[in-house]
Amino acid sequence: MATLILLRHARSAANGAGTLAGRTAGVGLDDAGAAQAAGLPERLAGVPVERIVVSPLQRCRETVAGLARVRGLTPVVEEALTEVDYGEWTGRKLSELVEEPLWKVVQQHPSAVVFPGGEGLAQVQARAVAAVRAVDRSLPVDAVWVACTHGDVIKSVLADALGLHLDAFQRIVVDPCSVSVVRYTETRPFVLRVNDTGGDVSGLLPPREAASDAVVGGSTGSGGA
């Protein structure tokens, strides 16, 4: 019942090249991504981050390195938050992949997709949601923690938190170095932000008394759900 900041890694060299990096080793941040990552400590300056959990891939580890150093935290590597195993699609240009018959299924019926030689998106959601909920349960109710992972992984976690079928997860946009925020409670998750690339995230601080009930008529903006 803590507050989770889902952080997508900053822009990578593969992002800039229009390539599906997948789990390819040695894919780090490009210059734009390094600048995005350098700005994270300031963006999150008003947020008392208690733990940083990170995908094992280089681009995620590079994204949180500066933030972890400033906060005096050691990132915890979580294998279940690693990138999708895109199998035979790994390393290919997105401009080529759009011509594949499977591309339309990825767009319209992702819950049915199993990448050739890789994993299915339903498997990705299952492992990622289980991982974040396990970490969340291990933390105090007023804790804030960061999970730095990948676009499709974050979209699958957000779809679960929003109560959306996985087939609707392509409606969610998650840009490089964006933050999306979920507060878990006993009865439901509250999605506080999606794809936030701005500077002020102080509004995601946990309320003094966390509640599981939604506010009838909508939030009053006073820090509650």
C-alpha cells in the first residue's frame, strides 16, 4: 500500500535509431537520454524515495544511477521488470516490423501475442504486476518507491491498475524518462499520473491518512485519492 513511481528509462541509443532493442546487451543512453537522466534528482527533489528497483538492462541502470547516488540508495535489480523478450524481433528496425503480419495483432489484440522465439505480452503483464505488488507489500504504507523499467512493461502495469484489459494497453503512452504513479490500497489502486515528463511531482506525496475509498464527485485536490 505504498506509492509506486513507474519510471521509464531515458532515451536510449536504440530509441534514437528506431530499433527494437529488447534484451540486447550494451544498449545505453544517448546524449538526450543522459540529459534526461541527469535531471531526475531535481525532478524528484521533493519526494522521499525509499527504494529504487531497476530492470537489469543497462539503459535502466544508467537512468537511475544519478538519482541513486544523490539519495544514497543502492538500486535493487529485479529480473521480473526486465524488457519484453521480443525473440526474433529483437534488434530489428521498427520500420520493418510494421510490415509483419503480427504487428496488427500487437496493435489490436496484444493479449494474444507471443513474439516468435520470445514471450507473450500476457506473460509480461503477469510477471511485472506480481513483482511490483510484492515490493509494494513489503514497504510501509507511506513509502514512495521507484521502479525503473521499460515502456511495454509499464503500460501493462498501468493497464492492470486502471482495470483495463491488456488489449487496451496500447491506448497508454509512456515516453522515455516519463513517470507514471500508482498508489496501491487494500481495495484498489489509484493511478495518480501517467506519462508525466514535467518537473514538479510533489503532488504525488502520500496523504497523511491513506484511504481505499474513491472520492465521490472527484478529488478535491487536497492530496487525497
